[in-house]
Amino acid sequence: MNILRPWAAGAAFVLAATGYSLVSQQVTINREWTAPIDPVRIFENVYYVGTEDLASYLITTPQGHVLVDSGVAQNAASIIKGIQQLGFKPADVKYLLTTQAHFDHVAAHAELQRLTGAQVVASVGDAELMETGGKTDYHFGAPYNFPPVKVNRRVKDGDTVTIGDAVLTAHLTPGHTQGTTTWVMPVTSGGVPTNVVFVGSTSVNPGVKLVGNTKYPQIAEDFAATFERLKRIKVDVFLTAHLSANGGLEKIAKLRTGGTPNPFVDPSGYAAYLERSKKAFETELARQRGEQR
């Protein structure tokens, strides 16, 4: 979740299929979080089926497909439509992955699991959060709960998810959530080995305690270690959970007009993103430590 920007008009919704209702909670949702865009091929076998800001990535193989992140609950229908528009079958989605278990990235998982029969894969740090529908979150309360979803497999750092010739390796990068995960998938493009990286969010949400956090005592240490870990990952294709984090909407527009080179091949953009995030974390940590004196 990234709520650093002002929130737009609210939207309340009901998931009849899961018996889960947010009507009484009146959660406000950015318009761009639910505004669908036409699906597009990002790079090789990676496609975008998300909205103007909340990313959902489809990885395809002849043996079945993988979906990384789903978005808010009402995005399930547009994701299914996007998969179909690309000429693929939703029933061929075999795995549902996530980069972070916040409602804006996993709230549609339960409905997509029901519609596709896919197995849900989550890190050991986020699995309980997903199965409780956000109730065990260290920061966000009831308004940010989401439909609980059964986690079929819990992954540790270095574990892989494999289908066909697609191999995604889980790199645990906690802080944003206790189980935030960065997924790395090597591909060969034009004979060149290339890393496609789905980066877990690195922002410190407003109000998060980095000092004296009784629910997540090691949060500051985790964030610091995460930035060092992310620096060591070789990133070629830079993909984020929010398109606003990497200029993704503008990059998609360039793709649609045949722009070359592929704008998502952006290692320098990744390095700049990481530096901004690290600086923001360190600034906030210093501020909170100063208040403790």
C-alpha cells in the first residue's frame, strides 16, 4: 500500500461471492486504483492487466500462467477481462503471487482464486495477514481489511515458483509489510539474459512507527537490510506494484506507440527509485529518533 498521495472519491463495495462487505466501512479508494486500461505486453511473456495505478502482471507459459498482485477487490472482473482480451484463459492461471499483503494488492485474490482455481503463494511473513484478511497487520486497522484468502504455499527467501520455463525466485524484502517480497524472473530476450523484477514496495506509510513499534519491533532494521538486499539484485526490467512508482503509465503509453528501446528496461530508473526510497526512510527514521530524545 502506498498512501502518500491524497485520496480521491470514496467507493464502497460488496463481494457477494465471498460474503465480505466493505459497505459499512466506506473505504476511500483512489480513482486510478480501479480505472482499468487495455492490457498490454510489457516484455517477452509478461503482460499488464492492472489499472491506471494498481499493477497486476500476467506471466504466460504453455503450461499455465502466473498472476503477480491483484489489486482492490473490485478489480477482479477487469483482471479476468484483461486476461481474456489478450487471448488467454483465466482457468490457465495456476499461481497467484503477491509482492505485499495490503488490501490494494491482494483484496481481489480470494475472488480470483475462486474464479481460476489457482494456488495462492505468499511469503511466510505475509501468509497469516492474507488468511486473516488484514486483521493481523502491524499498522492498518479494520477499514483496510480485505477478503481472507487461503494460502496454498508459504515461501521463504530463495524459494522458487516454477511453471513451464518460468522460474520466479522470492527475495524477502520486509519493512513495508513483514513479508514484502521481491520476485525475480530471468528470461532470455534476443539472446540476452535479462532479469525481470517485480519489486516489493519500499515506502514508509504515514503514521508507521519506525521507533518503539511493539507490533513490529525490528521494522527499522528490516527496512535497512531490505535496501541493502535490493541493491544487490540485478534489475533489468523494473516493475512495481504501483505504476506511479516507476512512471509505468507513461512507459505503457510509449509501448503502445512502438517506442524503442523498451521503456521498462530501466536499471537506472530502478537505482534512482531505490535511492529515493532509502533517503525517505532514513529521513523519517531520523525524525522519529529525534522526537524520542
